[in-house]
Amino acid sequence: MISSNIVHASVTAAALVAACTAEAANLTTPQIAEPAAAAAGTSPWQIRLRGLNVITNDSGHVDGLPGSDLSFSNTVIPEFDISYFFNENIAAELILGTTDAKVHGGGSISALGEIGKTWLLPPTLTLQYHFTDLGAFRPYVGAGVNYTLFYNQSGKSARSIDVKNTFGVALQAGFDYMVDDHWGVNFDAKKIFLRPDFEANVGGADVSGKAKLDPWLIGAGVTYRF
């Protein structure tokens, strides 16, 4: 009788253990699959549309003319950028936009007034570090390279003006504030160290020099993460 009870209790215990094990497996499986599904659904691509204020540094000179100076007009433009996230912290960003700049004489050549005008296309590629431990607030810093192309150039007080395409270094800081998993608002500031050489013809004389644009790019806009 005792032996029979022991056998019965053992069988019952084994059945309970098997049932608990199966239930634990059922509970554990979705918890493992869920993060994998979430990770698979996160795209590395992000885009932004910003309004951008281009604020130039008013400095430069014409070779051989002591006291010569230059100034440049500021502009507000639309700007589009694309980011690719290698992981949750590291991303590369490419910004695209174009603007015009009027070149004015200053110092000893201020009588020239508006020397000419040029359009510029300054694609800038930066490598960024994003801080991800502050919830919806996601600040970042970055550094990279700029290559500015100058086009549609025309003289005014100068007969002609030719600003040379050039490389520059870019520094960046900004933040996204994410409203949900996809949409957010963005503020961004970049400093580009941009100092192109130029040539011009003024009153029949060919001159050359350097324009120290060194613009600040201050922008705000909308972020979308795919």
C-alpha cells in the first residue's frame, strides 16, 4: 500500500514538472522572439528636412592690396539630409542644399561695393555619435568633411569673378527630440571652415585672393526615422 502510494505520488510529481516545463517554454519563447522582431523592424535610415540659416564670416583679401577686405551675404535656405546608422550610437550624415552669396569689397576696396555673386553647393559628410540614454531627447556631436562647388558666378563692379571649388572641415552638434518611433524635431549647428581662392577681373586688371567664408549653418526642422 505504501509502495503504491509512493509510485502514484512520483508519477503525479513527474507530470507536474513536465507541465510546468512546457508552460515555462511557452512563456519564454515570445520574450526571446520579441526583441529580435523589434530589432528587425528598426531601419538604419533617417532623413531630415530643415530650414537653414547660412551665416558667413566677413573676411578675406585681394593679393597685393594692403587693407583689402571682403564681406558676404547671409541667406536662409531649405536643406535635406540623409543619415545611416551603423549601430544605435554611430551614424553618418550627408547634407544637401544650395545657396547664393554676394561678395562685397571692404577696407581699402570698399568703393567697389558689390564685386559679384556666386552660387554654391556645399555637400557635407559627417560622422556622428548619438547619445541614446536620455529617452526621447537624443543629442549628438559630429565631425567631417565638406566639398563646396561654386557655380553661376557673375561680376558686378568686377567684370568677372571665379571662386574655386575647395574642401573644408566641418564640426557639428545638435539634437533630435523624438515624438514617437518615427517622427521627431531637430536642431542642428555646423561650423564649416571654408576658405576658397578666387580670381577676378576689375577694371581690366586680373586680381586674385582668398575668401574666408567659414560659415555657420544653423538649422531646425523635422526628423523621420524609417
